[in-house]
Amino acid sequence: ENNAGVQGVLRRDEDNLVSNLGQYLQAEWSVGQDWILTGGLRHSQVAFENKDRFIRTGNPDDSGSVDYSNTNPVLGMVYHLTPLINLYANAGKGFETPTFIELAYRPGGVSGLNFGLQPSTSVNYEAGMKALVGDNTQVNLAVFKIRTDKEIVVDSASFGRTVYANAGKTDRSGLELSVDTVLGHDLKAILAYTLLDAQFAEDYRTTAGTLIKNGNQLPGNPRT
């Protein structure tokens, strides 16, 4: 414990180990002079293990482990509209496991890691344009939409302990614009702007019973 800078009693003593193994395959196919098709497939395996040494009366051995795995495809295409302008579109699936920070606490103050927390999965769409303007400037414009299932959100936070949980479906949509230019004399300027609408796509109720309604904005995501 940290008591105003003074070390207090021991609360945890454990080793947390995480390992990841991924395999992927990518392919690219040029269709004539103007079209490029790309595809990919990735399989991920992520393992978390907790070795608990803080075993006392009233505090049992909370050692345990959990394994996550998922296979995600992606498909994309690029069209050379002109020698200076490319149009593109991508679609794919995503997979995000919890972190050890998010696994650290279980609901209700129960000891041990929150191995009931599940990874989130997503379906992602993006389309955009990349253009060269003059000799020194590149402009990128993209629109996107992401539908996530089992979004990992804060369920409760008190006394320095944050418990995470899986909400239902969430949506993110918006656009991104960036301008990258070389000014000369070893100077480079970059300007970027994002417009984002991130919201719950279905009702979610916290462990404490608070109802987060469909359409509420996701916390921690600025609109611009």
C-alpha cells in the first residue's frame, strides 16, 4: 500500500506472464495497370498466466491462466485514378485481448485476476484517397466504420481499483484528413484532423446496475 508516500502492508505478490504467437499470410495481385487487390489472413494466440505467491488466511491461491485465439481476414483494393491519385478500400476483422491492467481486479472486490473478461472482436471498413499535390505535398483522406462486439469498458472505479467488463456492441464512424508537406531547409509540416462518432450500439448495464443506453457516446473518445 502507498500511504501518502509511506510504504504500507503488502497487498499482492505475483508473477504475471503473457505470450503471443501469430501466423499470417499476405498476397497481392496486380490486375492490369490500374488495379491492385490485396488479401491477408492472420491467426493469433495470446496466453495470460498468473502465479500467485500472496497466499494468506482469507486470501487463497489465485493462480490461473487463460488463452485467447482468433483468426482474422482482410481484403483490400487500390485503384490508380491518375499517376498522382490513388483510391482505396479495405474490409477486415479485428481481435483485441484484455491487458493485464484490465484483468487486474474482479467485480465485488474478490481477489484474483478477472479471467472472465473476454476479448473484443470487430468488423472494420475503410475507404479513401491518397494524392500527391505538387512535388512536396501528400494529402490523405479516409472514411471509416467499425462495429465492435464485447467492447472492453470500465465497469467500476473506486479506491484506485478499476474493474473492466465486456459491454455489447459499439459503433465508431468518422473521417480522417491529413496533409504532409516538405517545406525545405530540412523542415517538414504535418496537419491531421479526425472527426469521430463513437457510441454504444446496444444497452449495457454495469455490475452496479447503472444502465448505459444505446446511442450514448463512448467515454474517452473526443469527437474531433
